Amino acid sequence: MKPWLRYALLLMVLYMLFLAGRFPASQALGLLQQRVAAVTAAGVTGTVWQGQASSIRLGRLQLDQVRWRLLWLRLVRGELAVLVTGEQHHGRFDVVVGQQLGDGLFIRDQGLPVAQLDQLLFDRPWGVSGSTDLDLHGIRFAAGHLRGIEGEVVVHGLGLSAPASLPLGDYRAMFSSTGQGINIALQDVNAALGVTGSVEVRPDGSYVMNMKFQARDPGNRDLMQILQLLGSGGAPQATLNRSGPWPY
């Protein structure tokens, strides 16, 4: 490719980014809601590259004082990424969200408090503690619902505060997508509460969960009480099998 043509293409790309950066965030929200049905927002101002919202709600998860800005250096790596910061019931958060060339959306974060995901995942809060590393990519939506996701979520030092303060250990969730839907494989990493199982999200919008839990110290009464809350079965094990409509 001739040098002048290369520079012309670069200038064209930069100009398109400039125009896109002036696109109002409120209009971009409308386009996002067509892809992700569970998203609502209020007080949206600014542009898609830099703006804020007084509140954003994703399903049951409520985020307040949300701000975002474009990470320009990520463009060199072929990523269109924004840093999103804000407040949630359990404290502040900051995650990197974006799109990679030839792939779907991605979400990355290190050290995200587990408590900030508690409201998103469970109907009733468990009072969890610990930190989470997110590395999710290939995130795709269709007809307003999640249809594809790859990567993993690692939870470090998971603990519960109810019914008693109880350290559990480290856990990993691995996400993969096939023509049959999304599969989430769950396992512990030498934790006090052993976990193995999977969640299958089917193309029709339903899910099937099959989980097994095992207390590695049967003499721990608090751990045995947690087993009784999680599922059915004989001590020191429990199983949890559920199915129904997938909320996202």
C-alpha cells in the first residue's frame, strides 16, 4: 500500500471516530436497549466517548453516578474500550468495557469486590466478601438477550457473613459458547466448600443448573448449615438442580 493511501485511510478512521465521539449518549442508550433488554438508565448526558448517568440498572443490579471515558491507547491494540466508574451499594467500582476487532464485547476488571455482584446474581443478599477477576469476551446479544460469552471469572477469598462469618476459598467460573447455547462450568480451587457443576443457557432463553457441594470439614457446623441452605442431600454433600427462564 502506498504511504499516501495509508495516511489517507488513517485520517478517515480518525475522522469517523471523531464523528462517533460526538454521538449523544442518550441516543446510544436507546440503541443499547435494543440489544440488551435488561438495561435502563436515568440522567444520561455527554457522548458515547465521555459522559455520565445518574443511575443505570441492569436487571436487579443498581449502579449510581456512573461515568465513562474512552481509553484512546487501546485503539492501537484494535480495541474500542471505555473505562466505566461509579457507585454501587457495596462501594465504588471501575471496569473496562469495549469491543475488539473481529470479536464481540468484552469486560475486564481485577479486584472487583464480590459483594458488588451479590445483588446481580441472587434474589436475596448472602453477605459475601472477597474479590473477583473478570476476563470475559465474545459477549453477544440478540433480540435483547445474551447469546454468547467466552472467558472466565475467578473469585479470590470468597467468604460469607451470614448465618456466621465463614471463609470458603477460591472459585472459578469458565464460560463457553456453542451452537447449543452458553455453558458455564463452575469449580472450586481447594476450597473449604467444594463445588462442581454447570449452568447451561439454551437458545430458547431457558437455563438448566446442576450443582454439587461438599463440605471438606464435616465437623464445621457453620459449613454444614450452609449446605442445608444450598440444596438437598445427605451430609456432608448437597445438590442443587434448577431450571427456568434465563433473566439476561
